[in-house]
Amino acid sequence: AGLEPIQPTSYRGRPLKPPHPAELLLLLSCPAFREHFARLFGSEAAEQWRFASAAPDSEVSEDEEEDQLRALSWFALLRVLLDPEEEAVEHGKVLAVAPLGTVPKGAPLLACGSPFGAFCPDIFLNTVSGGVLSNATGPLLLTDARCLPGTQGGGVFSARPPGALVALVAAPLCWKSREWVGLTLLCAAAPLLRAARNALSRLRPSAASLASLLPPEVGAPWGLLLRDPGPPWAGAAVLVECGTVWGSGVVVAPRLVVTCRHVAPRKASRVLVRPTTPKYAKMWGHVIFATQETSPYDIAVVSLEEDLEGVPMPMPTEHFHEGEAVSVVGFGVFGQACGPSVTSGILSAVVQVDDTPVMLQTTCAVHGGSSGGPLFSCSGDLLGIVASNTRDNNTGATYPHLNFSIPITVLQPALQQYSQAGDLSGLQELDHATEPVKVVWRLQRPLAETPRSKL
Amino acid sequence: MRRQWGPAMRVAEQAGCVVRASRAGQPEAGSWSCSGVILSRSPGLVLCHGDIFTPFMRAGSGVLTAAAAAFLPGDSCSDDLRVHVQWGPTASSPAGRAEWGRPGLCTPQC
């Protein structure tokens, strides 16, 4: 509402052609996408989820919202009506499509859409946004590339192979419990185009010939799908369940998992750990150490009852570089319903006390359930343990893209001490952090030095 | 950014388009629009989101949830549906050719 289209003059300095008339050939839906959507979002907690293009507080009628939800998994195939002269000019590269399952989690993706649809195409047409494939369940994909209302239907392309069409935007914005999740919902392109081919051949003979013009899939044939599980270091992330509480964790030794105190708070508690490696469905462990409530470091350490073999042990970093590309891996938002999500960003701040890093901030999207998960550099080095995102207590708003991690350099000597000698004293030191460190984690200003009297 | 995305950005910008749906002769009734992907240029085939067509469904939007089918024919929408697609200048179009030429090359006036 309020966004009226205007007559464009040029598009980034080049003349913009007027809109062409088109014919709606068919409306398409991917049944597998609908099934996965219902499984992931249609549970008893479904009322927590919203996919409206408008903010939760905006005035969108229930009918409108219901229509949007019904149409979420539907796409449309159009035929543009060009005159023969135009058709002769309009030839371009053939688009290629990435087969379903060939793009791994964490792979870079480029979303291209027009925010606000037809509003000001000379300014907004084909705005691009970068991110990664955050999660996937069947043809339902999620990316952390930022998309805006109006980009529904926009293409999402891979960097490798370059420019292969991976998916189309199904819902640019997701809200859970009135909080913006910061992920965009996608429908994989390959099954949609397969449905289009089938539909065209069944509709009418004249339309059948169009099926052969739909873009082909690149890479592995259907029978030999490459199921790339993603970057190997992501396998170190585990789901941690302690009673009714769950969160994420990271395997730092074959029998040792680090998570957050608020996930596994009590020493000696039994904890269920679910690795992502299919070999292990679940494994029991117990909390050998959890920092005290007064400690700024929200950390718990879990000892497993048996060794986790085949799970990559991440290499802890020794240095942090502000601005470097980083990824968070965690079970936030979906928990056990889906594998861990990967979100990308940069290391936006390294907060130091006495020249020692005590807090890391990133621009990755971090959601409830990601606590305890690992923060990795782009080369897979373990940088830290995610502790929280940000909430404004005055407005109740949560900011997933401002989050805090405990640097691994704070924990590594103590973890090593425990691994080598079973000695908990190093971990217990975390309960005696200095006041300046506590001040940082309470998000307070550093204490001003008391002015000294000159008398 | 450009280095990582260069080839993908070129493809994305050539494939991206915007789609607008409106009622014939009823501009006051407003229009609905979304983004789309050009699958083929000759003939022009475009894939876009289906949300913008729900106001035009003859049987109402309920048909989208009722239908177990994977597709609905185009005539599921009313006859007064008018669809328009707009895209940017392409490498193949005269307007785009100069832009996508090699850096440093130009077409000097004679």
C-alpha cells in the first residue's frame, strides 16, 4: 500500500524497456515442498510462525495473511508476448539449474529480486543480496541472504557452479513468536521445473513444445545426486538436550562437548547429545562443569559416555581478525526438526580486557537454540562458543544479527588441562573472571577511573 | 564481493525481472507485483511467485490448498487478468551491448 509504480526512465544508466504483456500458462506447486513445509512449520507451534511480507504489528487482515500462506508454495509460469522482431533480438544465455541436493549447507548463494515488486524498477530492479545456504529439508531451503517484500519469485543463484539457478524465493521474511528470524524461505528450482515440464506436456499439445525450452540441470544426473553434507567442520556442532531445555554444542574432543550453562546448568546432570553424523543417532553424557551464575562466561562442559568417532574435531584459533568472514552453526529455530543451520557474516568486534579477547560479536543471524554452538572462521578454525543474541528489554525486540560469543582462547587452556589430566581447576577459574570482564558481559560502560585529587 | 559473485551476478541480473498483475480496465483496483526469473528469452518464459494471482482465482484462493495437484491451468484465473513483465537491458539488446563490452572499448562517432 502506498507504493505506486512510476514510469521508469533508465536502469542503472541504461534505457529500461517498457513492461511486456504476458500470458499466465499455469500455476505450479512442488508437493514435496508443501510436505516439508507442513512438517517444519505446521506443528502445534505453528501459530508462532508468520510469513507475511509485513511486520507482525502492521495492519494486514487475517484473510490477506491466510491467502499469502496458501499461495506461499505456488509459483507461476508465464509466456511473454513478444512480437517476432523483439523475439529475434531477445536471445541470451541459457539458464542452468542446480539439481536438488547438490548445493551444500554453507555454500554461498546470491539472491536477486526486486524489493517492493514493480515499485520503482529503475531503482530496485534486480537488487542482489549475498548469503549462504543455511538449511535444507527436501526442496525447502533457507538462506540468510537478506530479502525484502516483493522479492518473492526472485532467483537464488550459486557461486559454484557460477550462476546456476538454485531456488526461487518463496517467503522473504519469516517471523517466529513475533521476532524476525532473518532467514528467507526458498523453494528449490529443479523440482519446480520438473513439475512445469510435466504440466506443460499434460496441458495441451501447443504448450508441450515449451517444455523443451525450460532450462536444463547442470552437474550430476538425477540418479547420482551428490549429497554434499556441507563443510566438514560443521559436523562438530551437536544438539544438546538437558531435561526440557535444548540448545547447541560443539565437540572439542572425542568425549568432550562444550555448550552453554543455560542449556546444561547443573553439574552431574544427564545430557542427551545428538551429533549430525548419521552414525550416531544420540549419545548420553553428563555435565562435568558449569560456570556459576555469577560468572560472565556462560559455559558448561559435557563428558560423553563413549567416544565420538568420525566427528571432525575443530582446530581452535589463536588469533581473531575483526572483519573476517565467519559462520555460526547451530540448531536454532528448528531444533531437532531439521539439521543444524549455518549462518554467515563477519566478525564485527573483538572486545578486549587488558589486551585479551573476552567477547566476540558477529553479524551472523543467531536464534534461540543456537546457544552453545560453534563460531567458525571461513577456514574452519573454531573461534568461539555462541552465548546469546541481543534483546532490547525496553521494546522487547530481538536482534539476531548482533550476537555474542565467548572466545575459544578463554576456554582452550582449561579444556586442554581437563582433556590431558582430568583437572577441572582451569575451568573453575572461569568463575573468577575479573570485574572488567563482568562489566563487558553485562553490556555496561567501563568503569570510569576516579579522578585523582591534585591536592 | 564482486570477485566472488562476478559470473553469478551477471547471470542473475540478466535473468531477473519483475511481474505485475492487474485487472483489465480497472487500474483503480490496484495491481499486484513480485519478482521473477526469465527461463528462456525466445520464446519468453518466466517463472515468478504465484501469490500475486490469488486475487484473480475464479474459485478463490482456497483452491490452492484444496488442490492436491502440482499445477493449475492458466484459465484458473479470471479473464480480466492482465500480466506484464519488465526486465533490464540485456547483453543481447542494443542498449546493453555497449555496457557489457570489453572495458576500454567504445564505439566512437565517425
